[in-house]
Amino acid sequence: MSRPRVVLVDGTNLAHRGYHAARQRVPVENAAVIGCRGQLKRALDAAEGQAVMVAWDGKGAAAVRRSVVPSYKAHRERDASIGAR
């Protein structure tokens, strides 16, 4: 019996990318969800996935990354349209 093919997803990254991919064509309140759905479906189809696991960054994850790599996202400007972090 073969094991199911599992697709592991970085949920935080997918939500961010999904938001920016969809925000021009759907209501901004729904952009992350709709963008994620489309990208996740394409990834599952491409990998012929039978199951999916999504991992999300915990609270303070960016601070942990910055403590390990001080230059983490140092060059990025904050996008005020996204809201408080």
C-alpha cells in the first residue's frame, strides 16, 4: 500500500502572496483567502497531492528571524494598506 502524497505549505507566505495576487480583482477583505485558494489548488494539482499540511508562523516569528539574521527584511518598506502587524 502506497503512502499518500502530502504537500507541505508555508501558510503565512501563501496568505501574503495570495493577498497581493488577488487584491486588484476581488474585495480586499477576501483577497488573501481567494488568492490562497487558487495558489493552493495549483500546487496540489502540480504535485498530485492527496493531502495538505499548512504551517503558520507563530507570534513573534519575525523577531526570532531577526535575532538570527539581523538583515532579515531590513530593506523592505512597510505596506500601510495591510494594517498593523
